[in-house]
Amino acid sequence: MAQFWKPGTEKPRLVDDEEGGVLFFSGGFSSSSSSSGYGYASIEKQRQRLPVYKYRTAILYLVETHATTIIVGETGSGKTTQIPQFLKEAGWASGGRLIACTQPRRLAVQAVAARVAEEMGVKLGEEVGYTIRFEDVTKPDVTVLKFLTDGVLLREMMDDPLLTKYSVIMVDEAHERSISTDILLGLLKKVQKRRPELRLIISSATIEAKAMSDFFGKRKKRRELENEENGIQLEPAILSVEGRGFNVQINYVEEPVQDYVQAAVSTVLLIHEREPPGDILVFLTGQDDIDAAVQLIADEVQTSKKHSPGLVVLPLYSGLPRAEQELVFSPTPRGKRKVIISTNIAETSLTLEGIVYVVDSGFSKQKFYNPITDVENLVVAPISKASAKQRAGRAGRVRPGKCYRLYAEEYFLNHMSNEAIPEIQRSNLVSCIIHLKALGIDNILGFDWPASPSPEAMIRALEVLYSLGVLDDDAKLTSPTGFQVAEIPLDPMISKMIIASNQFGCSEEIITVAAVLSIQSIWISGRGIQKESDEAKLRFGDHVTFLNVYKGFLQSGKSSQWCHKNYVNYHAMRKVLEVREQLKRIAQRIGIVLKSCESDMQVVRKAVTAGFFANTCRLEEYSHNGMYKTIRGSQEVYIHPSSVLFRVNPKWIIYNSLVSTDRQYMRNVISIDPSWLLEAAPHFYLLQQSNPLH
DNA sequence: GAGCACTGC
């Protein structure tokens, strides 16, 4: 086996030339694999069989000589588990330095860390560790390979902006272009200017390599020359590593389909009739589509005898109860064919074994943000080519498979975009901008992003932060409010509400409200307990209901039966407890006194107003259908039917968020007294041309 | 009287 030079200890001598693409260094340092004991050889053999293994030397050479290395690797190449080990073996973790590898998702972080610890024959949490929110499985001065979510690494930058303890940072799954990944990439490029010795590895599954390379390659000339003299190339290197998937035959429809749910169902039945055994994975857009398709297949099986036995149809989406989600992993009964009808969750977040056929509707639900109205919408939109490829690849994991695309080849070739629009260009930017401000990046409009958000979105975010008193006239963080808000890992409006609760003496209650609001929903299915709640609870709004649920949950001894009886999601409540603990710690750190207001709900509502004053709505005097108008934009909005204030229709209310379907619905509303608005945000309400508060 | 693509700190 080749021996590797320990970076930073002695200059290497080149033995081979560049022609062959593989270079060896001579030198007396042995590789420092710490694996030992039984089973080591077989694990080592498995490692050597991974496609990425033959690129070991090339990767280490590129990382040594280039500030940034971009690795394009398809699924199954082994890049995520192997490259960090290569780096460690080559000495990048010597001298108290760490190697980091980031992932967009928590589950992936845990899984990869566990796998790497196993391969290295070490206990998880020692040399190999991981950090995700609520869980730090690392040991200072012992852990050298650290896996973490990109969000956690961003948070770490608030304490150590130059990430000084890391020698190499590998950003994995960069093609997904999540908000955190994009911010991280922008910041890492800046860090490189101050720390030329830092190495970056950007790992991506797709074509985007060129755009990424342009991003990291585009620099001011003078710096480039300085560093070229140090022997480090600033122009990124690109290396492709093949995957280990099987061939997937692609089929297209000849004519565009009218109804993709119906078309998907017909295709499933056709596959079942004509194709050899193998499970089917269908990509639709959401719960509605999926439930409809499941029903249609069930109807078909019932009416026509020929399909009868043999089809096991399972829906899959994140809103499904845990137990039902897990059904998709159960082995297919002998003689049966499993059909999984799924959202995008099966495209990225989880891997299903045994899929041979994929049916791709060509659509998914995507978030879009309108900076003019400040509303985020979820809409069904065509997917990208990269997404289509990823979906098709799900058919080739165990043997050659087939993919049926419910769109024409002409459409795929000529009209489908190459990649999805990065999330940062489809989102509200308040959290992201306050984060950059906290890291001392003053010129937000001039920040070098991998993909720049629209100026409108940035200006809107700056306006909101200014109105919250988080930024001052010079767009600098205010002290202490701005710095406090930046410390809290929540939407700035929620953070502001928490900070305001300090002066109202209701921080205990508001922290509970904040924890509940940061969870998707605490209710099981749509039906909440509102029907059983008494008049007193009905009077003020959903936030007060949350406090009652939390109190009831604690009084029941955190019982799952209690949750079940009250239509409350037990897992969600466990999460509320976890978030609440974290918020309590942070609140105390930034000087908030934990205090309960007992049953005085007026101060709770005032604290909510202090954060969410911009979401104030007034009932239209003569509307008989419960129509409200927003104070800021005079938009027509309605109270969501799941709210305790539905049909109660108080004159003045504040909402937490808008969901738009056929109408704009306000979710989680609370009634207020309009006089509180002037107290909470005089600048916001007094400066309006005609004062709407009459 | 409606409904939540997917993540994350």
C-alpha cells in the first residue's frame, strides 16, 4: 500500500509524474490507521471494493495542492465514508486538528458517523464523533473525525468565525443547495482568504460541479498570485468518481398526460401485469395525490380480478404517523409486489431497498417566496433534470431497473431545467441575514453567494429586521436586542417575542409558545382538542391553547395516553420538551430571567405582539364571512378553520404564519388590543402615512 | 370548514 506524507510536516518529493494521474510520495511516514482486531481485514476489503478507493491517492494529492477540491460522486461511490478516513490516514488530523464532514440531515450524520467508527474499529464518540442539534457525541482532544449538520457548523462559526480547529472541511451533498449549505459555502470562501491553509472538499452528486468551481475559482487576482507562490492552487480541482448503481432503462410517455395521478395508477397496474417481480416506487407531490392514488389502486384491485392478489400499496410522506412510515421498510411478502407511493422524501431523505421500477410524475411541491407580499407558498411545480435522474436511480440499487417518466422525452430534453432553483432564492431571508450580521458581515448586498438571492428579498428582510429593532439605521446589529436575537436559533420574530417576555414577566410561558411554534404541529391529524376546550380558552387564541396543552401534558406525567386522548401528537410533545430545554439554556445565557406570569394571559399576548406586530389583521367591519385585512398590505386573509378563534372572529388579531390555498389562511392566531401595537413598534405604526389604528 | 414537499439551528 502506498505511504503518505503527513501534510505540514515535511515537503514531499514527487516520485511519479502527473501523466498517469496518480502520484506517490516517498518518505518515512507510515499511514496511521488505528484499526485493529478481528474483522478488520474484511472491512478493509469492503472498503477497497468501493469505487472511491482507486482515487485515494489522487484525492489526497488534489487536497494537498488545491485550496478547494470538488468531488462529483454518484450514489454508492463511498465518498462520504471513505474520504474522511483517507484524510485522517494521511495525517490531516495530526497536531490537534480536526477533519469535518457536513451533511444536510441529522439522520445522515448519525448513520455515516456510526459506519465510519465501525470501519475504523473505534467507539463512536471517541476518535470519530458527531454533532447535531441536541446531541454532541464528541470528545474534546480525542475526536478527530467529526460529522455534523451544516447548520451546526454555521452555529459553531458564531464562536469561532475562522473555524480554526479544522484542517479540512468536507461539505457533502452540496448539490442539494439547502440554505445552510449555500451560506456555509459563501462563508467558507471568505474563511479561505484569511486561512490559506484550510482545505475544502465540496462533494456533489451532479453536474453542478462547473458552477461550483466557477464560484470558488473567481477571486481577486492579487491574492491568487500570493498563494500560488505558497504552492496552493486556488483554482478548484474537479474529480469524478463513478457510482455503483445498476443500469436503469428510461421510458417516456408519447403524449403529455392530462392527469398524472391517474396516469401513475395506470402505469403501476401495467407494470404489475407485464413486468417480472420487483417493487415499484411512485413519485407524486403530496398527501392529497398520494391518498387519491392509493384509493384508485385499491378500487381497481377490487373491481378487476386479474390484479387482485399480489399488490401491497403503501403511502409514504413525512406527515404519516411513525408506525405507518415504517411499513415501507418491511420485507415484501412472498409472491407479492410492494408499491410505495411517495413524496420527495424517498428522493433524498430515505433509501428504499428492493425497488426495481420507478414511476416519476415529473412534479413535486416546492416552496416559493414572494418578497413583495412577504408570503411563502407551497406550489406543485415541475422537477429538474437532476431530480429526475435521482428519482430514476432509485430503481437501480439492487439490479437493473426501469423508470417510467410521465412526461415526453421532448419535454425532458428541451424544457426541463438542469437543476432546481437553490432554496435561498425561494425563501424569506430574515434568519439568514441576521446570521451573517452576527458574523460581522456588514455588506449583505455585496456578499459573495453561490447563488445570489434577489435584491427585493434582501431589502425586505433588512426592513423586517429594522422594524424588529434588531438592526439600526446603519444596518448594524443593535445592542443588546440584535445580538440576543442572533443567539436564539429561531425565526427572529419568535426570538424577539422571547426577549420581550423578559420585561413582561412571562418568559416561562413564551418559551413554551416558542417551542410549540417551532414544531410543525402538535396535533394528531387535523382534529384538535378545541371542541372540548372551555370558553375561557377560546377567548384569546391558539397560543393560549398551546400553554394549556403543555400544562396538561406535564400534569399527566408526560403520558402518551393523555396525548392520545386529547388528539395530541406524543412525539411532537417530546420534541417540544427538547426545544424548550435548549431555549431555556440560551435564554439564561443571554440574560433573560425565567419567570412565570401564572394565569395572566394579557402579558403573554403583549409579548406575542412585541414579536409579531407586523402580522396584525383587522376584521372587515361588514364582512359576514370572517374576512380580515392585513394592516401592512391590506391583503384579504381568513382565520384557519383549525384555530380556536375560527368563527369567534375578534376584531384585532395577530397571526403566526399564512398558508395559501384557495384563500390565504392565518395559522395560529391570537387576539390583541390595538393600543399595544404603538407600544410594541411605534416606528412601525406611527410612520404609516395614514394611521390605520383608529 | 380546511389540510402540511423536505430539511435544519
